[in-house]
Amino acid sequence: MPLWSYFGGWLADVLALSFALALFEISLEKDQGWASGLSREGLGKPLLQGSPLARLFEKPYITVYHLLMFGVIVPLILAGQCWIIRACWVSRTGAIRDLGLLTVWQVGPVNFVPLLSSIAAWLAISTTEDFLWFALNWHYPTSRQDLLAGNIWWHTRWIAIGKIKLPRCYISALILAGFFFWVSSR
């Protein structure tokens, strides 16, 4: 399947989920990002400080909220979409009659397409949602300026592009998302 034949739907899906998630997080966190305004005994509890996982995501620590949202809820949404895409493909082509969950996840090239596309979507959603938190946050009017100036404490590594700074994780996540999307379209 050519790259552009399903890019529009994939991008619309990423933007819709990112927008909804950003609005939810703005309502939850207000002007205190990275769950820092949430209960330190609940969703805002810092976990894995200095761990390889925190370093991988270029954060000082991971919170309970972020583990639940990006480690469970978003992957479950994307897995559900994988299942729906696979079921639609199967029903359209008639290739496999049994649409049970085990059939959907059986090994084969067509099964990796939705998985790779979902990995790309997860990376793109994680990045786009974070940027939208800054761009749309009515509780934190200078959030976008602070982001582009590199003044956000929970982003630990920055790349300067002209006069602006962007979190390095934005660039690396979007490059990886593009790679996984491209591979899924082959």
C-alpha cells in the first residue's frame, strides 16, 4: 500500500487523540505540567527517578499518571484500533474467517502493519499531545513561549533551531514515528 494512501486517516487519528488528551491533561494539571500539581501519593507520584526509562524519555522521573496514560490507556486504544483495522481487512479480503483475538495477533506480515502503524501513532501522539498542552493551555498563558525558550523543567534535553529550542525528544520521537509509519506502509 502506498505511503500516502492511508496517511490522511492516520494523521487525523493522531491529531484527534492528541487534541483530546491535551485538553484532558490541561483540565487535570492546569498550569503545573508533568503531573506536578497532582497528589504525590496518587497520580502525581514520581517513579523511576534517574532510571533508564526516565532517561530514555528524557524526563527527570516518570509519574503514575504517565505510566497509566501512555503505558496502558493509549496502547489499549491503539491495540483496539489495530484489531478493528485487521478485522476490516480480513472481512474485506475474506482471507481469514475467524476474527478471534488470537487470529488477529497471529504471526504474518499483514499483522505487523497495524502494529508498526500503532507504534508510529503512539510516538506521534506522545509528542503532539505534549506540544498541544503548551499551545492550548489557558491556565498557563506563557507556556508556549516558555517551551520555545527551553524553560520547561521536565524536558531535560533541548535542540536549538534558530532562535527557538525544542525538546530533543520531540525530534527523535517524530523521526522514529516517521520511520515506523514508512515501514508500515511498505
